[in-house]
Amino acid sequence: MKHTRLVGFAVALAVAVGGSLTVAGPAQAATPAVEITKVYYNSPGSDTRSNTSLNAEYVKLTNRRSSTINLKSWTLRDKSKHVYTFSGDVRLAKGASVYIHTGKGKNTSTHRYWGSGNYIWNNTGDTAYLRNSAGTGIDSCSWGSKGSYTYC
């Protein structure tokens, strides 16, 4: 009899305080340290494979953390397993972005170049995957066949 009263009291208390008994849900997923924030997968104009056209195809990464992140040995890849690897110290400051262009160019702190003579990102749909130096998936971004770019 005491057990029944205790359960009844607990239910009455829960209803009086909150209206119902609830169970805690899963925690929200943490924001990735670095996010893929934009992919320009269909460069403007005709696909001529000129270096200018190749470099108009790019992925933008943004540091969402409150400190600098070193992207050394991180990788960016597509569904077909084309892989770009960040070589050397590539320090991305808090809130800063870096663009990875498909074609050739001189690497700077804000613009990196894949060095490809062919397009990487499929205009008909693809996925960009970002992995850290340990190979752990950090972020991904997918798109379909409409448009020329997507914000992730």
C-alpha cells in the first residue's frame, strides 16, 4: 500500500510541476570544428577545362571553433574518391575560411589548389567529405543536379 501511494504521489507531483513525465532526448550533435560551408560544383560558362574554369569550381571550409585549427594532413574527397590532402601547416584562424580550388595556382592561407586538370565535383550530384588527419569524418555536404552551387 505504501508503494502505491508513493507512485501516486510522484505522478501527481510531476503533473503539478511540469504537466507530464518526460524522458531526456539525445544530446544535440556538436558543431564540427571545420564545416564545409559552400561548394561551387558547376563553374560558370562552358566546361572547357581551362585553368580559369577549373578554379571557378571550389569548396569553402570555415573554422567554427574559437581557436586556430591546423588542417595539416586533413583530406577533402568526393564520392569517386578524388582526394585533396592539406600539406604542411595550414592554420585556419577562428571564424576564417579557406577555398580549395580544383585547378592549379599558388597556395596561400585563404586559397588552396588541388592541381587537377579535370573537374572534381559532379554537376549532376555529388558529396564532399572532410576528414581530419586521423581519418575521422568531420563534415560532409551533398547536392543534386539543380543549380551551380550549394550552401551547406
